Amino acid sequence: MTDTFYDAVIVGGGTAGLSAAQMLGRARRRVLVVDAAAPRNRFAAHMHGVLGHDGRSPAELLRIGRAEAEAYGVEFLRTTVTSIDDAGGRLSVAYDGGTLSARGAVLTTGVVDDLPDVPGLREQWGRGVIHCPYCHGYEVAGRRLGVLATSPASLHQIELVRQWSDDVTAFTAGLGDVDDTVTARLAGRGIRLVDSIVTELRAEDDVVTAVLTADGTAHPIDALFTAPTPRLHLEYAANLDLAISPEPGEGLRLDMRGATSHPRVFAAGNVATPFGNVPLSMGQGSMAGAGLNAALVMEDAAIASLARS
């Protein structure tokens, strides 16, 4: 595929990337999706809060989306993009195995979740250890729930999880200093506060049973909520010098169309909104695909005008 030319290359084949691909394919553009097949939600067996797809597995949704995109002529390449460069009037895209050229790109590579360094936690990620109560809270409602704080922002997660159970233990060492007003508010909701550092997550027969803290206490729980630290997956786009929002919890800076600071590059999904869910990523991908097509339409008109002059 060396030096093959496309209207658009989409980096990442998750829900955002497939939504962008569908829009561009329907616009009769030549489109390639380059995907490493490692979506962020691959650790979860089911999705919830996704209208029309509640309870469906993430893998099944991607299978359906890919088939839909392929029906519009979208091509797929399973590999990893290593760099994207501005080549003047086009983008040069290097990947593990070759290079290609494209008039524009949509970046949808999302984020990498850096999990707390607690023995036993990583093995349960996406099952007994979860992040979003809207995504998975209903399935563990009414059970013994723990919340492992990773930063002061975890206070919101602690209070939120209380909606799903009246048996909540918050491991607060990661919160930093907590004033008496906050402590009283949590205690008033019946949330147990443990300030000792978490040292281990225990499981039996692959089922979470307890959190062990540095004081030697085992705290019985049935599921643990925690907030990983999202790290933007954008190393391959370093040469484009794309603007990134300085605000906490935000990613690439985009306009309402999904356009980045580079005129040929659009983006969607968790690479722009790290805490966004599947429906949000779908919508952003659709908008970015349409946005890139609109930019190409304008370029087509400019080229045609020059040809006539």
C-alpha cells in the first residue's frame, strides 16, 4: 500500500472512527480506516446507556459498524500508524508496514487508561473493577461497593456511586486533604471513609471479595469503582503540533465540526473528550466525518476554479 492516495484516512476503528468512516463513505470518498484493534472498552463484556444497543458487547457493535462502513466502500487496514506529516497539499501517513497519502485525516485513537498501581486491580479491570456508574452501576446496584480515590476529582465519583447502593466504602487516601464539611456530607449519606492506603485487591474464583489496606484491615466489597488517569494516544501526530486544551479532563482542541488546529485534520471521541461515553463518541465521529467532507468539498471547488482560470 506504499504511496496509495486516499481522500481520508481515519486513525482508529472504534465507535468514533467507524461513525466518521460511515459519513465519508456515504459521501463517496475513498476512505481507509487504520486500526490496531485495541478499543478502550475492550475489557467490558457489555455496554449500557447506548440507545438501541443496551447490553450489546462492544465487540459486536464494532462488527456491525465495520460491516456498515464496508458496504459504502470503506477500506480497512489492521496495523498501527506511527507518524503523520504535513506534505504540502496532503498528509503523509506512515504505518507499521508502509506509507500512504491522504487529503485529510480523522484522529480517533482515544486514550490509554493508566490504572492505580494496586496488586490485583488490573486483572479485574472491566469486570470487578469499573469506572462509570452510568455504564455499569445498575449491574452491581445494592451490593457492597468500594470507591478507590485517585485524585481530588474522585470526590464526585464517591458521591455518585452512593446512588446505586447504600453500602459504600470510600478509600480516600488519594483525595488529599478533605475538610470537615465534605467529611460530614459523606458521612451523612452513610458512606464509610477509610483513609489508610489501599495495598491490594483480593478476589476468589475471579470474583472481587475485599480491599486490603496498609493498616492490615480487609474491607469486604463486591465491586470497586476507581478513576484511571486518561493519557492521550497522540504520539503519532506529534509532527502536526495540534493544539491541546489546557483544561483538566479535556483533550484535543476542536471546533464544533471536529476540526483541529491543522486544516486537514479532524478528530473525534476520547482523544478530544477523554471522559466521553459511546453515544458521545458516535456523535462526534459523525460530525467529524461530515466536517472533513465539507472541507474537501471546498477544496474541490477551489481546485476547479483554478483550473478554469
